[in-house]
Amino acid sequence: MSGALVAEGLHYRYSRRGPDVLRGLDWAVAPATRTVLLGPEKSGKSTLLRLLAHVDRPRSGRVYLTEGGDARRIVGWLPQKPPWLSGLTVRDQVAYVGWLKGLSKSDAAARATDCLGHVGLADAAGQLTQGLKPWQRSRLALAEGLVHDARFLILDEPTAELEPPDRAKFWNVVRRLSRDLAVVVSTSDTREAAVEGIDRVAVLSGGAFRFAGARDAFLQLAPAAAPIPRNRKLDATERAAWAAYWSLLGEEAR
Ligand SMILES: Nc1ncnc2c1ncn2[C@@H]1O[C@H](COP(=O)(O)OP(=O)(O)OP(=O)(O)O)[C@@H](O)[C@H]1O
């Protein structure tokens, strides 16, 4: 099993007369790589990830596995706001997703227990999903992505609601996942490109990639910028990092 997940010539718009959100994108996600997909808000990250995960279809172009087969069976997908089924426990929710992905009931239940252990949520297995904290929800989403043995895990802004310490812990969990798994994470926080263990970075803006390549090459062009702090002027290093990032996006420094 060594094929890539490939996007070829992807065009997308939400309505016939609407603006192009993606303008002919080509991309390949290699197996067993960790990729951060960066881009400003509304740049089309979620749209691209939905197409990669086969939950939506491009207007033109295609998404396929180089080794052939049904991508839906080996791609795990976590939307930014996963739907929660009320009244289910954490374990039942993960098992339900496994069953939807084609596992038998008993396999889904066993896998659910394993996956909750992998993501550090074993203690919450019997809790109802409604009462979970943001960090627990992000782990539950990970477990749902893993329950059917995905080889590509596509996560849409899983860290957006997390405080910095919980973000760091989330990334620790991702780093500990099987090295055979390819993980793609979207975020608008450029600092996440600098997280240890990331191999690749892609920067999406205006419906096209402004950069797609090795993380080290990205960090040379735009050293991961700090967030723009409120009530404080940027220091010279932060200003330079942001200027480099905006220039990658093809925009003037703000
Ligand atoms: N269901 C929809 N109907 C119409 N337009 C949409 C829909 N979803 C997204 N869009 C538009 O498509 C563009 C890209 O949105 P998308 O959510 O893919 O970007 P994003 O980079 O993921 O944004 P964010 O960082 O804010 O989540 C935006 O202009 C958005 O308004």
C-alpha cells in the first residue's frame, strides 16, 4: 500500500454564477506524510479538503488514489464542526462512525475502544458527547477519523478552538499516530507549520497554491509568523515573518 491521494485540475464554485473558489488545483498527498494546509480565512481550505475526502465533487478535475480503489474507504475526514448525535456516549459515537464506514458492529465497538485509547480519551468513553470540552471534542474527532483504519486523515481546522497548551497536546497525539498514516491539517495559524514532525506545507490563496513543498523550504521563505497580538506592536522578527508570509500570498505586508 504505497499510493498517493492525487487532485488533478480541481475547479470548484458553489453555484453556477458564483465565483471560482478553486481554480485548477493540482496536488498530491504522499502516503505517510504530515502536511499543514495554510491559507487566510475564506481562501478555500475547507472546500479543497471536502473534495479530497470525496464528500463533495469538483465542477471539473478529479481526485483519485494512484493505486486505485475507493478513496472513501481509506480516507478519514473530520469537518471543522463535526455533527454530534445527541444521547450517544463517546464510545458509541466512534463505533457508529466505524459501522457507517463498513465495519461490523462488533469490530466497530472493539476498534472504537482501541482508538479512544490511542487519542487519550479512554477515560471519557462512557460520557455523553454533549458535555465534552473543546480538547476532548478534538480528540473524539481524531478517533472517528481513525476508527476504520484510514491511511489518509484529513482534518479541517481541528485546533481552531483550542488554547495553546491543548494545541500542543493535540499535535503530540497526531505525532504518535501510526507513521504509515498520511495526515493533512488545515489551519490559518502559520505557527502550526513550524510544529515538529510536519513534513510538507501548502499555502492556498485566491483559489491557487502560492507554495507547496517541504516544510523547511517554507520556513526559509516565511519563518512561521507569531499571531498578531492584540494591544501590542509586533517586534522586528514578527514583522519580518508576517511580511514574508503576506508576500508569499502575493499581497502587500499589512
Ligand atoms: N456552502 C457555501 N455556499 C456558498 N459559498 C460558500 C459555501 N461554503 C464556502 N463558501 C465560500 O467559498 C469560499 C471559500 O470558503 P472555505 O470555507 O472553503 O474557505 P476556508 O479557507 O476554509 O475559510 P475559513 O478559514 O474561514 O474556514 C468563501 O468565499 C466562502 O464564503
